[in-house]
Amino acid sequence: MSLKGRQLKVKYAYYQVADEIQRQILDGSIKPGEKLPGEVELAEMFGVTRSTVREGLRQLENDGLVHRPTPRRLEVCHPQMETLTTRASRAMALMGVSFRDLWQVAMATEPLAAGLAAGLITEEEKTELRAIHAELVAADDDLEATIELDTRFHSFIAESTKNRVLILAREPVALLLYRGFAQLAPVVAEIAIQRQIEAHSHILEAICAGDEDLARTWARRHIVDFWKAIQKAGLADSVAIKSAEQV
């Protein structure tokens, strides 16, 4: 067994239990897939009660660092992207981030993702990206489907870069920004959807052609166009809380 225990004497010991196990996970002492000891053994290792251990483990589960493949087995795992993204998006919403805040970051991440994807995307991924775009075109006036497919299109481009830092950094921002389209719809829906499809077509073709500069250019134009729609709807400095409710 790789996990090492040490006596803890603090007021909120369950935080310390969680922090110590997390530290050993992050420094590689405990590997993904490795089984953790039971509550009784952990309590002895850290010099705390079982209830303290239970609370610490619950925190680790909430953070996505451990999971239970069976009720009696607790294993170390990598946090799932969806868990991290949802938590970050909700945190941003609670902080009151505005559409302007989101757009400013997207202006950096989306062109970067498109440019990298153009140089790294596989033939299989090109086929998948074309299929997502085709679904968007076919969605017609289905706003809910359009928002979901728009988000999926951009997320797939980021995934095609194979850059885990970029994927993790942009996803929470993108979820709030693109799903905010529901708030723009009453003002700009019909025009915006057509311009969205056009921009996606150009981004898609540039990426599939391996043209990194053109992919970045069209991604930048797309985000600028989205910003114009936000301004037209009078939402530039509005809190993106409504879109967070969809996350």
C-alpha cells in the first residue's frame, strides 16, 4: 500500500485528512486506480475518528479525486473534465462574471484552439467535426439544439488540440459564453444563427485544410461577431448567471 498516514491535531481534521490524501495523489505517491484503505484503518493512520475520515473522503469524492466502483471499495481517480468544468462555470457565475469577462478570455482561447487543431486534427476527427456542423445546419430554428451543437463544435475543436491545459482552461468559459445565446435569442436569433453557421463553415474548412492562420482568423471573427450580438442585446456587462443555470 502506497498511502502514508500521519497524526493530525487540528480543529477541522477532516479538511486535513482530505488535504493529505490529495497531496499524495497529486505528487504521484498514490496512483489512479489504487484502492484506499477502509475508514477504520484510515482513522488509525491519521489519529482521528471514523466520522472525520468519512467527511474527508466525501470531500475528495466531491472533488473527483476518488470514486467508488463498488460500495465497499474506494479508488483514486483523475477528476472528470465534466466535473471540473461544471464546478468552475458555477463558481464564475457566483462571482458575477459578465459576458464581457467571458468574451475577453474567449478572444484568446478560441483562435488558439482553432489554430492548434488545424495542425493536429486527425482524419477521423475531421469526419466527426463535419458531422457536428451538419447537425447544426439541420437544427434550423431549434434554439436548444443550436446552443448544444454550437458548444459541442467548439469543445470538439479544443479536444482536437490534445492540449489538456487549453481544454481545461477554456471549457468553463465557453459553457457560460455560448450557452448565453439563449439570452441573445429574442433580439438577434435569426441573423445570429445564420452568421454562426457561416463562421463555423469557414472555421471547419480551414481546420480540415490544415490552414492554421486562416483557422485562427475565422475563429477570431466568429468571437467578435458574437460580441457584437451581445452588445446589440444590451448584455455586455450583464452577469452570465442565466446561462450557468443550464450547466
